[in-house]
Amino acid sequence: MDVLKPALVLPRRKLLLGATGLAAAPLAMPHIARAADPIRIGVLLAKTGSIAAQTEYLANGTFLALEERGNTLMGQPAELVWLDEPSPQAATQNMQKLVEENKVCAILGGSLSSNALAEEAKAAELKIPFVCDNAAATDITGKNCNRYTFRLNTPVVVQSRMLAPYALSYGKRWYHITASFAFGQDILKSSRELLKAAGGTEVGADEVPLNTADFSSFILKIRAAKPDVVVGGLAAGDLSTFLKQWNELGMKGKIPFVEIAIGDTDIWSVGAEAANGTFTKMWYYNNPANPPEEKAFAADYLKKHGKPAADKAWMGWITAKSLFDSIDAVKSTDAMKIVEGLEAWKFQAGSTAYSYRRFDHQMLVRNLAVSVKDKITDKWDFFDVKATLPENPADLQKVFGSEEEIGCKMG
Amino acid sequence: MLDPEVLLSQLASGLVLGGLYVLIAIGLSIIFGLLGIVNFAHGVFFTLGAYFALTLYQYFGWPAVILAPIGVGAIGMIAERLLIQRLYDKEPLVSLIVTFALALLIEASVRLIWGGIGQPFSPPPFLSGIFIWGPVLITKYRAAVFGTTVVVLVALWLFLEHTPFGRILRAGSRDPEMVGLLGINLPKVLTWVFGLGCAISGIAGVLAAPLWTITPAMATNAIMPAFVVVAIGGLGSFAGAVIAGLLVGVVIAMTIQFWPEASGAMMYLFMALMLLLRPRGLLGERWERFE
């Protein structure tokens, strides 16, 4: 027979009261619960694959932007929740998870154009602010734009316009080698239009599958076609592999190579011996013209990570800063209020004024034209900055295209 | 009008690429043949070969690079003792999942040790430059890669066909129980076989390092072609893997010449076609223990 010890016997009424009291405790002290819950921001960046070299820096810049504010937003603790984006479908599933399970109030990310195009549609469906930091496909802030999506990277078509004079300076017989996904297809389309307008000839064009390991057969075709210049549209690791093999097959210095949107990590992977070409990029850590705020960021990054900030680190930082500034400004985590905050956000760094354009949510940023140095003596410092484009800041609106040209209808 | 010089150069380029695929696939094929394990982690041993070569070169110069495959083989043997040997009597699905997890673990470790960004690495100076042999253009380094591949394959064939250990391997792949009953310590043999398969994959990684971008994810570009080569050649078939690897390389090179957009998909189409015509692969045979 079981005998209960007297010390363990509780009157039923007391037990009920105790249980009810425990259950009701969170209701009695909601301020405590709220104070313990940090404000969560989602980060949606690839953790594996050929783009992971870039996303590591994007994430570093994003995390640094929050650390600079003492990991707080609106005076409350804030944290970043980073999920992977292995494919467009998995990325949108993770986006949903961030919103529904992690309760984030906004999302930063979009490392590849193919992912970002799917993510921005999902952001509109979930009604969550999405600030895209890396993808460059024109349609993101073009015909696919929506009220919840903001984008930093300069659209492909704009960067192509900036690069075209450099390509044309080598001649009018172009060979295109571009990735066979959204980013590369966008470059091919834009570049062909610019070449046609300049009265040039396309002597060859190859669309290359993502993650191609051997470019020798493509390079043999280019060699046989004898173009004046090769216009590239390869992404991340594929660009590095191409440049490495371009040098290995003895083509470096024989036919000029140009491409938009190179990342520092892409050229660091190539190495000093094989690196070559002329490119556009958004930012360079060793650009003497960087404003003091960005020099301070570069110094903070170097101190924390022991190596220079790649352009992608700056891209992660400025995008996150725009979002964090906006949340602090509107003092709310309500989605529409954050959207309004981002629309009104302005950041003056030296003579550079950053903001998102109201009608398409595209950040207007002057790009750099850079060429690989003739002699590389520092394993991080590969580029000479040739120009800041457009040369007159007043031309920014014009270069990025008018509302009619962009075709963004937010509704 | 298509230039025959370009076609012949494309053929040479395809053979070099195919040679690398053969090296990756042959280890996979040997491991499957004897251990019955479909090793999803095989590609990361290719990655380790590339990273070991890079590190050995940085600290000790080019001659030390030759040690990289030995290091990879040793890691393979440790993995076999700690993990793989527990899978021999399990369902094939279990070994797929466990070796996939092992691949993720090794990739993450590589990322942790060497960092996520690509590492620069170029061919040795004495192999830089190009050869032009009549109509064929090939770089000195690629010619050396092809030559090394041939030497490794011949050495491996001699080892398997003409040494007592090779005879045990071939017998063990057909009837492991009988080999055990003859008093041969089969578990020890299996450990060596797994190490050998990984070391060969490591050789491919060393050879590819100056050509490909060295990143933690570079196995992605190696493992799928390896599976395709093994499937086309016939599971466990040495000669089948050699023929299939070279064919896949040439098919990819020719597709790039005539239909570049399809170059990534063509090897899968080729595999589907081959398997329709010969379901066991080119030189695949009926293996009682896998039926």
C-alpha cells in the first residue's frame, strides 16, 4: 500500500491556486517579459556554396553595425538571427521561419540575384521589410519591386552603363562570358544593348553554368574568336576560377577582361600572379577618397577581424546601418513604420549622401572603376581606383534611370 | 567554318578534365566495390588534398606537396576506424546519411581552419606556359596533370592485379566472408582500402588545386561528376571508371564548344542515355552481394 508522506500532501484548493498563480504570472508582469525579449532582425545569407566567401564578409559587416550600437535598438537589446539561403525555394522557407518562429521584425540579406528575386516576393507576401544587400539583378528594384523591399547594390544595367566606356576603350569587338542565372543573363542583356548602341559587334557569347570548375574549353573558344575585349558576367568563385585559368592558359595581358561588380574576396582568391582586369565595384577599403565615417568602419573592421574590410563587409554594414537607423528613428518594430523609416532614411558621410530613392527603394551610390595593379605587393591591396562614377554626383539620378525607365510600380 | 585546331585542343582539354574525374571516381569505385559503402564524403577528401597541398607548399615548398595525399589517406583511415566500419552491416540509406554528415563536418572544419574565402594557388613556375604541338594547344601544367594521372592509374592497376594485397582486395570485393574464412584480417584490409580510396581522391585535389579555386565548398564540383563516372563506368569497375571519366571530360568539352549553356547538364544526359542502353554501366557486372 502506498503511503504519502504528510510533507508532500497539499490541499487540492491550494494546489489549484498555486497552479493558476503560476500560469497567470506572465500576465502580471508583461514589462519583465518584454524587457527580456530582444528585438530580432533576420539575416538571410548563404552559409555554403560558391557565394559563401562573400557572405562571410556581408555577415561580418552586418554584425559589426549592430555592435557599434552596443547591440541595442530603441534602447533595448537586439540580436541578429542568421539563416541560410541555399536555393531560392529554401531561402523563402527560411524567410517564413524567421518571421513566424523567430519573430524578426525585418530581414537583411539576398546574396544571389536568383534568391533575392524570390525573397522579395515572399517579403511582400509576409509584409516584412526586406533590405537586400548584395543581389544586383535589375528587376529587384525594377518591374518586380514592392513596398517592403529595399536594395543597396547598384542594378546590373546601371553598372554596365558605367563599365561600357572602359570596354569600348579597348575596341568594339566584344566576347561575352556570363553566368547562366539571373545575374549573368541580366549582364548579357544590358551589355548587348550597350554594344549595339555603340555600333559594336559581338564576336562570341557563352552562358556558363553556375559552379563551373574548368573554363579551359571556354577560354580556347575566346582565344580562337580574337575579340578586342572580354566582357564577363561571372559570379564570385566562378570569376576567380576563370581568372586563374585565363592566366594559366597564357591569356593575361593578351586580351583585356572587364566585368561589373567584382568583390574583393573574388580577386583575393585569384592571387597576385593571375589577377587582372578592369571592374566596377561599390567600395574599396584603400580608396583615399573614403569619407571619415567609412575610414572609421574600415579601422574597426581591421581591429576586430585582423584583415581589411572587403567591399562586401561595407555592403553588409551600410545596409544594416540603414535598417537600424530607421528602426531607431521610428521607435517601432511595426513593419510599415520601418518601411516608412527606410524611405526617409538619410546618411551623410563626408560629401556622400546615402538614401533610398522613394519610387523604387534603390539606394543611389556612386561606384568605383578599378583596375588590378601592375605590381601587387600587399596580398589584400589589388586595385587602383581609376574613377568614381558618375564623375559628377549630380548625375546619379540620371545614371540610375528615371521612374519611367525603371518601370517600378509599387501600387 | 569550325577550326580543327580548336576541336583538337578541346579534345585535349576534355581529356585532362576527364583524367581528374577518373582519379576522383576510381577511389569512390574501389571503396564501393570492397566496402559496399556509397561514400558521399568522398569529395571532401578531394578538398583536403587541395588544402594540404597549399599548406605544405606554403611551409616547405613544392616538393613537400607530394605528402598531401598521404595525409588525406591517413585521415581517411581514421574516419574508417571511428565511423565508417560501423556502417558495414547497416542499410545503404544509413551509410548515405552518415557519410553526408561526415562531408558536412569536414567542410565545416576546413572553413574553420583555413577560412571561408578562396585561397590563391598557382601552378609551379617550372610548369607555367603553354605547349603547341601541331594543331593542339595545351598548358604545360595540364599536360603534367594528364601525365601524372596516367602514372597513378597504371601504378594502381599494377598494384591491384599483381600484388598479394591487390588479390585480397579483388577477392574481398566479391566474397568478403570467404576471404575472412581464409584467415585474412578483413577489417584491417578494409581500413587500408578506405585510406587508399581517399588518398587517390587527395591526389586529384592536389592536381586540381592550381587550376580550381580552393574553397571549402570545392568538393561540390568534384563529387557529382565522380558519381556520374562511376555510374557510367559500372560500379566497382576500374576500367569502366577510366573509360567513363575520359568520355565525360570529352563530352563536357565538346558541349562547351557547340552548346555551352548545356555543358553542366550534358554529363547527366549522357549518364541517363548510357544507363538506358547498359543498365549496369559500360563495364559493370552482376555482383551477387549487391543484388
